[in-house]
Amino acid sequence: MGVGQDITLYREQERRLRQAQTMESVGQLTGGIAHDFNNILTVISANLELAVLGVDNAEEVPAIKELLSDATSAATDGAYLTSQLLSFASLQSFKLDSFNLQTLVSGIIRKASATFPSGIKCSVSIESDDITVMVDRVRLESSILNLLTNASAAIEKRGRISVLCQTKQFRKSEEAADHGVPVGEYIVISVSDDGCGISESLLDQIKDPFFTTKGVGEGTGLGLSMVDSFATKLGGGLRIQSTVGLGTIATILIPLVRSQAGTPVEKTNAQQRTSVPREAKTVLVVEDEARIRKITVRYLVAGGFRCIEAGGAAQALEILAAEAEGIDILFSDIRMPGDMTGRDLAAEVARLYPRIKTGLTTGYDQATRSPEMTGTDADTANIPVLRKPYSRKDLIELLAELGRSEPA
């Protein structure tokens, strides 16, 4: 007589553990790459931006500006790539802001449809109420653009893309389960096309990271994976239905979070204009990468600030010990060599010099994504963080706001 045991479940758990460990390693690698790559992009984009501003009186200005603008655009694409990598590896937190749903979605679609080939027509139907919602605009825009790009690529010469945006309330578990989400209220955005369609054998793989049906160099295979990750992490999902020869319907479902009364709505262009405080403020710029430090100082001096430079936290504390009374704002990178990070420095400055305002910057900071921050990370959680690569406008806006704020 023999005794047998079914180890299928054990094998499945073992496989999932190996996969989780692999993803953790990939996540750590991605974070490191993103940090270094964003430092490089900051140097490129910042110098190009200043070069564009400096060629107004040069010969052949249109040609020079076009070249520099293309290079700036390439740097922006690089930043978007790192954003995709971080999103894929679950290393990027969400930034929820208040937006009018109709205005946001119609604006995204209008921008994308302008790039479609002339043979492709796009129709839009927005059936949601005129409501204001809390959403990560950059992620939502990226997700919709991904679906529109895929729909356009599926149409060879002539065809139609239809976009439907609505809000839906799933009250019954069976109805919600049909869409792969829990019971609740959702923003539902569907993008349908009458293109070639996707075979049933590929539908199971279409959302896998790095899977693509496009040719070499035509896609990273992260698009749908990123969209699915974004929607799923918010408690929604991505549903894809397709029939070969008839077309595809891709549907994003995102839990609806209505903006509370008093939450500021998206600013108009006039409201976004930056004004530097009348009295020039002195900023201590702490950055170990010399080229980024130099371009940051150039940005700030051009914006009416005075600057003092430090190559690390230890040097910054030495400068503060000697002339803290003359410094109004600390602007520091988070990830720096040595025993003290930018967050550690910020906490120390808050303790020793509470009058000084602080802003931080980083290409990748794991603490900003953790809902369970402790110690110094928790103490500095409310300090504004400017993501690299940043523009002159974003930097000046942040420090101008810090300069206007009252001491805590």
C-alpha cells in the first residue's frame, strides 16, 4: 500500500514566490537605472531649454530652434520611458489631483486624434455627468494614449476609432465580476476600433510585460502592461475583447473618486503664471551631481533667487552652521553619497533651523511610494518633492511657493 500527496498547490506557491523574488530584483534594478537616467535627462533637458532661450538673436534661428526642440522632446520621451519602467515595477506612487472628467478626457483624445493618419476617423462620446474627480492625470493620459495608439496601429489604411467615457455603478457582485472588478462606482473608458483584431491565442498574453506584436524597434511591450498595472493598483482593471477581422474593444475601469468640496480644480493658464517673491530669497542648493547643481543654480539665478551651492549633506550642514541666518530655502537631492540622505538633511535642518523652508528633488525615491513610512521618511513626508527631470518653470514655481509660505 502506498500513500500519495497532491503537491500541485505547493508547486504553484513555489512558482509565485520565485516570480515575486524576481520582480523584487527587477524593481531594485529599475529604480537604480531610473535614478541615473533621470539625472542624465535633467542635464540634457535643462541645458537645451536654456539654449532655446538664448538663440533669439542668432542666425538661422528657426532651424536651430527646431533642432533643439527635437532634442528636448527626445529627453521628455526618455523621462516617459523611465516612468513606464517604474510603473511596471510598481515603484511609482500616484499623484491625485482634481479635474473635470469631461474636460480632461476630451482634451486627451483631441490631442491624440490630431496625430492619426488621415484615413482614420475618431468619434468621441462622453456620457458621464459634469463631475470633478480625483485622478492621476499623467497616468490616465498615458493609459488612454496607449489604447488609442494601439487602435490606430491595428487599422491598416482606413477605419474608425470610437471612444466612450461614462460612469457606472456596479451594485451586484455578479455584474461587477463580469468586468473583473469589485462592487462600486467606476470611470469606464472604452476604446474600440475596426482593425485587424487579436487572435484568441494572443489575448492571454497581450497584457504581459514586454509582449508585443509589433516589429523590432516599434514598441517596448510595456504599454498595455502599464495600463493594466495602473488600473489594477487603483482597484479597477483593463478588459480587452477582440475578434480577428472585426476589431478590438479595450476598456479601462477606474474607481470613481469624487472631488470633495473645496478641493482646488485644475488651474487655468492664467492661474499657473509664476511670480517670485518680491524680496529675493537665498537658496542652498544641495546636489552631488555637479552638472545638475550648476544648471539648477542657473535656473534659479535667472528666476531672481540668490544661490549657495553644496555638493552633499555634510557640506550643506557646514555652510548652514556658518551662515544659516542668510539662507531662506533648502533645495536638496534625496539620493546622495554618504551617510546622510536628502531626507535626513531636511529633518536635521527642520530641527536646527526651523525658519528655513525645504524642497526636495529626485529621479527615484523609494520612500515616496511607501504607505508605511517610518522614522525620517515619515517626518519628511509632507515636504514637496520635485521629480527629475524638471523644467525651469516647475523649479521656479516650487521655490516661489516655498518663499511665500509662512514659517511652521
